[in-house]
Amino acid sequence: MPRRFLLTLAAAALAAPLAAAADRPNLVVLMTDDQRHDALSCAGNKVLKTPNLDRLAREGMRFRNAFVTNSLCAPSRATVMTGLYSHAHGVRDNTARRPDVPLSIPFVSDLLRRAGYEVAFCGKSHARSAFRDRKWDYYFGFQGQGNYLKPVLAEGTDGKDKLYPGWMDDVVAEKAIGWLRQKRDKPFALFLFFKAPHRSWLPPPRHRTLFADTAIPKPALWDADRKAKPSAFWKADNVIGNFKDVPDLDTFLKGYYRCLTGVDDNVGKLLAALKEAGKLDDTAVLFTSDNGFFAGEWRAFDKRFMHEPSIRVPLLVRYPRRVKPGQVCDRMVLNVDIAPTLLDLAGAEVPKAMHGRSWVPLLKDPKAGWRKDWLYEYYEYPGPHSVRKNRGVRTERYKYIHYYEEPQEHELYDLEKDPEERENLYGRKGYEELTKQLQKRLEELRKETGDR
């Protein structure tokens, strides 16, 4: 894959001229850690208030069916930066033994830099290198998970890690905004990746008592029977109440929402800075998360599984040059699509080796023809939360999940009739042919993406 990727990239670079500088927007990619798709007030959340994120949706487009192809931090971030599936870029899990993406596979930031952009990275990479092995015009990042309240970061890829006072995402956003305010002759691309709302949840002091008097409602699936699902699901170590820092739903979600309120504060500051600099409407602002998160469904938290709370993420885009305000798109878009979309917006060639596709056509027509299915994969087992390896295929209506190591188990859902995935149809009479079709399509998708 790396050699083929580079050959394709080189050919594309020689073949395609860049768009005129005046046609190229600035790019800002904002990413949270573990934010589920409905942890936004614009997505119907009744507790959390996110006025600045809601503004992106109100003045741009909200994708209601955005997904990740591997619901885990490091693999997902590598996918965003490369446009490749985990099995291709090599970052399959979060373990200490995992490799970084080989330098022979370019990041989208490398390609944008080659296309004439100034590029910056600020925040959380969850890569062993902390993205310090890549070229950036500005870098301000931290290693590992980092600390919410005593953040240690380095300025510059060769900078020294040092303690900064303040809440992690406030510190990171301030540095990113400072860089945005600089005068420059080139378009810029900023990748601002927040730590929040990753566990354990320590909000900024200004929000530590937020929601204190708010009742947290239990989800409809709180009392659903875990054992109605395969043992690969109900044996997972992800039950709320079994961990000191996740003692109950109320404590967990209030901390989670307080951290997200801090993120929303900083998104507001960034939008204000872009407006003050006269660059807001010339900048495509994209907001998403690295994976979804269970919030009490089957009494679970965390992610990793292929079920909807785990794989669905928020995706908002504001760019008035291309997007009419208040648009909503229901097409299935993936994190593997982000890199080709950024290159398309920048007027740069999208390497054919990338697995994703640009959803720029959907910005014009949210109902344009699009993919009908896609591949999911998860590899970290044995590991934290004991979620067994699985892969699957999701169509617009159905989902098939295969826990492919012994003892093999399966799940099949009709999402049109059963959006909460309560009734596993695998092995039921009348679903034999559908099961065969989805199993065949799963193998086709694996072959199409080089998973052999």
C-alpha cells in the first residue's frame, strides 16, 4: 500500500494543476475525543447546550449519518489524516506496541503543504510520535492522553515538553488562535484536536458545578438485556458502575457534558477570531469526533463495538461559499472521507489510493448519489474493556457484525424497523438469503480496500 500510494500521488501531482489561490479556502478541522453523535443541542440533546457548535450547523450543514470505520482513538485519527482504513495505514489499535503511520504514507497535511498551504497542528494526536515526525509550519501538541488540569505540551516538533497553566483545551485553543491571527500570504490549514471529552472527565474550573441541579435521564436502552446479544457483547468490561471514575450514569454524563461545554467555549473563541481577522467566510470549518460513545445503552460506556452509539459521530461544516445555511444531509459519510474532502476543497488532486471519497458534491446537493454500504473493523483484543475483534458491513437499512475469532458470533439488524438494535435477526428463519448477501458484500469490501 505505501509504495502504490506514493506512485499514485506522484502521478496525480504531475497531472493536475492546482486551483487558483483565490479559489482555495482556508481549512480548520476541529476534532473532539469520544463525542457521540447526539452530544450537541442541535442534534436534540436536552441537557447539553452547545451554542457555538449549533452555529456551525445553523450556518452550514449537519451530517446526520457520519460514521467512523474503527471506533478507537489512534486508528480513527490516523484514518482522518491518511484517508485510509486501519488495515492499510497500520494503526489498528491503541496499544503501546502499535506503530505510527509510516512516513511513506503522506498525511493530508503533507499534501496540503505541498499544494501551497501553511499547516498547523494543535492538540491531541494519540500517536506514539505525537505527530512530531511530520512537517508543520506550526506545532503545539502533547504526548499520550495528556492532563486536563496540568497540561504538558511542546511548541514546535523539536520543542521541549513543559507545563502550561490552565485547562488543556483552553491552552491549546489559545495557541491555535494566536497562530490563526498571524498575517500570511498563503491559505492555511489548522488541525485543532481537543482532548475533551475523553475519560476521566475533569472540566474547566468555570464549569465544575454545571448541571449540578439537572436530572440526567436514563436512555431508553438502560434496562435492555445485555445477554440478549452475543457473549462478545455482554461479556465486555464496559458496565457503568464497575469503575471508580464511572460510578453511575449521573456522575459520568455530567462530567462528560461539562467537558464538552468547555470545547464549545473554545469553538466560539475560534469563530470570533476568524471573524475579527476577516477570514471567517473564507474558511471551511469542519467539526467532528474520533469515535462515538455509549451513554448508558445496555448500561455501557466507552466505544469499540459496531453498534450505532459507538460508530456515529457529529459532523458539521460551515463554508458559506459552498454551503447554504441550515442544510442537513442523511448520506452515510465516513471519517475516511475527510482527507479527500479537504484536498478537493483545496483544489488539490485526491490520490486514487485513498479509500475515502470527497463529499464536496453533497455540500451542493445533500441528496446526491452516494455510497450504499461500508466496511467496519476493530482489532484491539485482548485489551481494555475486552471487546473482541470484529468487522462488519452497514448498509442504509441493514447491519451485519461478525466476531470472527473463535468462538465466532454474529449480529444482524434491520435498522429501519429496529434503529435501537434490540433484536438480533441472525439465524432467524427468513433471513438466510439476506445474511449470505451481507457476508458476501463484507468480503467484497475487504477485497476492495486491500484487506487481505
